[in-house]
Amino acid sequence: AQSVSQHNHHVILSEAASLELGCNYSYGGTVNLFWYVQYPGQHLQLLLKYFSGDPLVKGIKGFEAEFIKSKFSFNLRKPSVQWSDTAEYFCAVNAAAGGADGLTFGKGTHLIIQP
Amino acid sequence: EPEVTQTPSHQVTQMGQEVILRCVPISNHLYFYWYRQILGQKVEFLVSFYNNEISEKSEIFDDQFSVERPDGSNFTLKIRSTKLEDSAMYFCASSEAAGGYYNEQFFGPGTRLTVL
């Protein structure tokens, strides 16, 4: 079974600061990796995903993540955050072997951007 | 842009009652999922559904739960006899494929279930 750890449960940053949210997973096989975001009052939306190829993945709104297989990590980064990035961020993983495999989520990181 | 919809947005029920949560997945998607999030906890996978049958299910998805695709558009989650601990936000999701690039799961807005 997979598991996902997100190291930071609450992060507070000022606008224009750089962001890095940690995510580590455990699973014995090949995985697909995802970052989802949930803005206040809205539903989960995909920020970016990794399924194969280039380990540096670019997503929407200037976010990127790097898959480091040796470290079982998929950290989310953004060079300069905006107030509108205030949201809950979830790292998730599922098995790449196919089948309708459910996502295993981390506990989430609540990000607050101060103007 | 197509989206997953869920009804109702909030359901309040008495312990022991049956509830049915409804979802309309994105029309060309073939794989459907239910998740739940108990307040303050992580989002947890319940079940996936493909080709009119359960594909995978978690330990949470016991005999009290069932899923159905009663017609060409709806996907339902039934809880037969609700317990207090079933109180949670329930999310439906759908995906075009199960693997590869198109396995992105699109989530609905959720149904908040409160069991009294």
C-alpha cells in the first residue's frame, strides 16, 4: 500500500516569497504523482502531475514539481507566490500499473500568503 | 469546461438512516471514484468503478456502502445504515483513463454528510 507524507501542515509566507512544499511517498512500485489544490470554498483541482519522462514537471499558475526517485520525493515549488495562492495543497500518488487505482493523499498543507 | 457535479451539497440525516449521494461524472469519462474526508483528516479513497462494476475498494468500503451507475449519467454512493463516524465530506471523481497521461481524476465539489 502507498502512503504520502507532507511535512508542513501550515505555511505562512509573504507575497513574492519563494515556496517549496515537501512531499514524500512510500510504495514499492512505479507511481503516478500529483499535486492538487483546493482554494477556499472550491473543489480539488489538479496543479500538476508526473507519470513518466522528465522528472521536472510544470503545472498551472507557475507551479512546478520535481520527482526525485532516489528520495521518493515530489516537492512543489513556486519562485514567487501571490496572495491568490492561499489554499490547501495536497500531494497524492497512485500505482502506475493501471487499473482504476484510487489516489492516496497526504494530509495537506494549508498555505497562507500575506499581502 | 466540463466538470463533475454532486448533489446535494449538504445532507443531514439521523443515525441508522440510508443516504444516497449523487454524482454526475464528466460525460466521456469511463472511471469513477468516491473519496471521503473526515473533518481535519486526509482525503481517503473509498472505491473505484469501471464498466459497471467495482474495480478497487479500500478497507473503509464495507458492506454498509454500495455504488451504482443507475443510468448513463449518474453515479451514486449509498450508505445503508449511517453511523456518526460517517459524517464527512464525500467527493466524487472521474477520469478518462486508468493509466498513463489521461489518468487525471477530476473532482466534484463534494457533499457534506452530517449524521446526527
